[in-house]
Amino acid sequence: MNHYASHWIDDWCQDNGWTDWFIDRSIYWGFPPHGVMPMPIPSKAMRAIKAKQGLCFEEKVWCIAAVSSTILAVGFSYFSSSPMPLVGAFAFCAVVAARLENEEL
């Protein structure tokens, strides 16, 4: 999952003089000022971007899907007198939580 919106990275690169950023294996790379070889964008900068901007659109969609599935599962469990919809919702929410975990930090 992409945890950063491209315009966030673009803005940071323009503000700090980095050019031609790209993503390789979920690591953001760019050319530092006066650099001829790409380097990973510093993790301290990535944490600052995430702290300032919060969740990106894709992360918000996954969170809404997890909450919606839980609400639907509660209703289905109540009307069917079965815990299986809740088990399914729990499994889905566990997958969403794992996808939301940031590997870089």
C-alpha cells in the first residue's frame, strides 16, 4: 500500500531541492541537491511528512471499509444469531490493519 500521496513527496522534494523522485520496492528515492546518484529520501523527512499530512486517500478508503464491514457484520450477526459474520469482519479488519502498517518506520 502506498502510504504517501505523490503530491506530498513532490512538495517536499521541491522545498528541499531534491529532483526526479521515484519509488522502488516501497522506498522513495530522489536526487539530492547537486547529486548525481539517487539516494533514499531520509526516513526522518518521511516521518515528518506523514505526521503533518495524516492518512492518504487510499488509507482512508481502507479504514472506512473496515468500519463499514464491522457495522454490517454486527447487524448480520444479530439477525442470523450466528457469530460467523463477526469472525469474517475480524479477519478483514486484521488484514486492513496489517496493510496500514508502515514498513519504513
